[in-house]
Amino acid sequence: MKILVCISKTPDTTAKIAFTDNNTKFDTNGVQWIVNPWDEWFALVRAIELKEANPAAILHLITVGESDADPIIRKALALGGDEAFRINAVATDGQYVAEQIAAVAKTGNYDLLLTGKETIDYNGSAMGGILAGLLDYPYISLATKLDIQNNQAIVTREIEGGEEICEAPLPLVISAQKGMAEARIPNMRGIMAARTKPLHVLEPVSSSNLTSIKQYHLPTAKSGVKLIPADQPEELVRLLHEEAKVI
Amino acid sequence: MSILVYLDSADGKIKKSALEVITYGADLAKMKNEKLVGVVIGSCTDDLSQLGKYGLQEVYWINKGETRVSAQDTDALAIGELAEQLQATTLLFSHSLNGKLLAPLASTRLKAGIVTGVIEIPDLTNGITVKKSVFSGKAYASIEIKSNRCVLTINPNSYSVKEVGGNAIVTESTIQIPASRIKSRSVQKIAGELSLTEATTVVSAGRGLKGPENWGMVEELATSLHAALACSRPVADAHWRPHHEHVGQTGIAIAPNLYIAIGISGAIQHLAGVNRSKVIVVINKDPEAPFFKAADYGIVGDAFEIVPKLTAAIKNLNAN
């Protein structure tokens, strides 16, 4: 079995969000970069578990990014995976990324393509679906469990008001979320091994660029909290009812 | 030329978030002088002609007789085909579970640009530019779409439902949905829970509650407000509450009208998931809790004393 896990480089969850160049560019000054948590904690760790259960499985990682993404790929490889691909281009939107990954996936004959449910920076939640659409593979979004039995995937996905267990043939694209696996911390052996794992840098294929970010905006700051004495919760109820009109 | 809205349904009922998307579509249709058309897939017990009330002119109904638990991937191909038949310029979904599944598949089918998590009506002065939430709610981005046709998903609770009056013409569609290669084995429903992303009021609690056995008073407060329950990440990680209640950067992002946070300090990752709430109330014994800076109303004090009194005061308001 061949597995491809799609990973993104994102700012750390505690990063201060600011913009430069007249609010047209994300201010990367002082920002720590991480593997997108949805990709790492769920898609990648589950793929590693599947490989541990089936050592013959081949696990590849792929990202779209410039050379500053290399440390992030090495971080992911420290957790597991045999080799990685980096498409040498700026990841402009989910569609662009999906087109780049599809080009590699088409020749790679992967059985399972995994990605996180979204990135914590652009919150698109679209890349996995576009990838499945481009490859004409079945697509299961927001999966919370994944097992492989007799060359079939048994997947639990979140649906409105509950969950559904479904089975799908391979090849298959899955977007992973919480429940799929437990986050891991790389050990020293993994970190050392990651240094020598192959990292192939590929040039991008020509691709449609259908969206572009024109400007960023920060939310307007709250005007300040109105404090209510602890012994007067009925005053809070009055304010929520009469002033804020939300109850 | 038309705008096509996917009408999200659950258990045969059109969802509130779908009505929000219809309202969004009605405002956009007016600006573009186009027809507003909806599509429903599977059986539905609601009177679809009544959706005209929100500005929908026509509804196409695919697989009317089929009982569905949820959308499937190949629905997107049928929706795409209908969009082509109708020469739809814009295809709208809610940024819901079904929308997240179908919108990217449909945009690929249509070779259309896609923007998800849209929060405002587009700016049409120069092509089409939409505003979406990014960095898990810590910022917004204005995004230009360069394709002729576009697919948008609209964030729940970001566009209020408006009634304009009228009736929609309901037509059964002959479009065939290709068989999905994915087969359903079983479905488990969690009964009686309000959808967290759709809820207008959310009551949330954190580590300050000290243990899962103390959630009774939080549930009672939520019931008095018809609110959905949520929690912070440490609470979900400690298995005090189920993971699907975790709101924040690595949980669910929500934007209710009222968010009440009890015993949650307000770490930046938690705020990222809730700061689009219209009104935030924070109850915390620590006056230095960062959450107070993001709150509209606050009470500094012991949650175990305040929450039952607050519930009593709300019940009192409900009774009058």
C-alpha cells in the first residue's frame, strides 16, 4: 500500500497575526512555523500508525512551498514517513495546491491520500475535495477514524447530528480531523533519521490561479468589558435582554 | 443567468443555515439582476415552495423519494450539472459539514474559483471580491475571484435570515446522481443536541469547573437559554467532555449571537474559535484572565455560586 500525506506549513497557534505592505501581506516577522496541526496530529500520525501495522506500506509526504518549508517537512519526517516531495512554489490557494499535488499523485499510484480538514491559517477546507475531484477518486471529508481491511478503507466521518461509518475502495482521498489519532512528539532517533530521508524538490506544473488575496483586515477591537458585581447576576440578565438584546 | 443555492437539509428538514444562504443569494441576485434558484437532494418534509418567502424563485428537487442521512460525494456532480444547465454564475453552499464536502468537488467539476467561509456579500465593483475569515477568526481577507463562475461557502451565523415574501416554483429534476463508490455501513445519531455551529447561543465551560461531575449546572444554564454546549481544549483532552464540543483554533469555530464562557481563561487559541461571536460574556474568578479583554460583559467571581443564580434569573425572565 502506498500512502501520500499532504502537509502545510502554518504559523504557530500562538503567533501574533499582523500584516505589512498596506495590509496585503502576512507579517512573518518573529513568527514560529509549524506543521499544520490538522495535517500533523491526525492525517500524518494515522498514516504512520497504518505503516507500523503494515511495514510493507510506503509513506510519502508532500507539500507546496518554497525552501523555507524544508524545516517543516523535516519535522514531519521526524515523526515518520519514508520520503517527501516539495513542490517549489508559493501555495496561493487550495486549488493551486490541489493541482500541484494531483500532478504528483497521478504518476505515484497512491492508494490513500490524506490531508488535515483545513489549515489553521487560511481555513479553506477545500484542498482535499479539489484533489479528489481532479483525480476522480472518492472523497470522504471530516473523517474521525480510518482502518484498512482487505484493501478497503473503513472510515467514520462526522455528519449532521452524528457520525456515519462507511466503506470505500482504494484509491481514496480523506480529510482527517480530531479522533483520527493522538498527537505524537518526535524522538531523537526520528529527528536524526529525518535528516537523511530523501526530500525531492519538484518544479510546479502550470496551473490555474483563480483567486488572489487583495487585502487583509484585523477585527475591530472590543470597546471594553462591562463588569457586573458577582452577587448581581440578574443585572447581567437585564443587560443581555435590554441592552445587547441577545436573550 | 442565475445563482444556485444548495439547500442543506438534515432529517428531511431544511436547515437554518440554508435559509441564511438563501438570504445571501437573494441579496446577490438583486445586485446582479439574476434569478435565484435552489437545489434539494433527497426526501424533504418541508414545503419547499415556502422558501420563496426568503427570495428563492425556483427549487429543483433531485431524488425526491430517496431518504438520506447525509450528503455523498457524487451529489456534487449532479449539482454541477444543474449549475451548467441553469448557466449559474454563482454556486452557494453553507460552510457546513455538507458544504465542506460538496463545494470543492463541485468547483472542480465546474472549473470555478472557490472561496470558503465567506462572511459578507461580495463587492462587485471590480469583478467579484469576497471577504472571508482567516487565521481561525483572528483576521479577515478580501479575495478576488478571477474565474467567470464561482463557488462560495457562507459561514453560519454571519448573514441574518430575511423574509421578503413570495412562493418558489418546485420542479422535480431528472438529473441522475452517479453512484458513489463509498457505501454507508451504519449511522449513529447523537440525539437531542443542538448543532454547535448553527446555535445562536452557546454556553461553554473550561478547567475552572474542576471536573466533569460539575457540568450539571452548565447544562441547566444552557437549557434555560436553549443554548448549545461547548468546552475548551483542556476539557476535551481530559475527556471531561466529548471532542465535538471543543471550540477554538483546533476545534470548531463558532459565531453565535451570545457566547457565555465559564471558567475559561481565554488563551489565544480559544479566542480564535469564538471571537466572531456577537456578544461575549465571561465568568471567571481570576480578574486577570485574558478573556475579559475580549468580552462584552464579565463577572469576576466563583462560577459555582454565580451560574445557578444566573440560571434562576434567566428562568425568571423566561417566565415573565
